[in-house]
Amino acid sequence: MSNPAGSLTLLNSQWLLYMGIVIILVFIGIYCLLTMKNIIKLLIGIEVFSKGISLAIIATGFAKKNILLAQGIMITFIVIEVAVIAVALGIVINIYNKTGSLDIRKITKLKG
């Protein structure tokens, strides 16, 4: 017979490992958002942050034996994320055309 307590401990240790990776990804994303002045690097920071959140949702769904719900949420999250990044990149292109730079500090000089 298998030991359910042993498998539960293994599952918890895997979940803790995933949560450690999530924390690292989230902090890297927040660091990028707080320190970078380039708009493209800011978008990369947002992506790293969102990938950490994605991993947290999938890992928690796996640990709670509800992986289908987690996958459904993640598909919705990915679709919304792609739309937001596409719009953000369109705005970045317009900012570059107007200012000639991708520096976040030059956005304050835009009018209108």
C-alpha cells in the first residue's frame, strides 16, 4: 500500500519549491518595475511578474487537486495578458515616434 502521508509531504515540498520560484519571479518583476527607465524593460518586468502569478495559480491548482479549474483560469489570464501587452506595445511605438526615445521620463513632456 502507498503511504498517503508520504505523498502529501512530497506534494507539499513540491508546492513549496514552486512558491519559492514564484516569489523569485515576482520580486524580479517588481524590481524591474521600480528601477527601469526604459519602457520595453518595464513591459518585460510586467511579463516576468505575471509569469510568477501564473505559476502560483497552476501550482496551487495542482496541489489542491483542481488542475482543470487552474488551467481554465490560466487560459483566460493568458488571453487577457496578450491583449494588454499588444496594446501597450502599440502605445510604446507611438511614444517612440513622438519622442524619439523609450525613456519613461520623456513621457511627461507629451501633451494632448
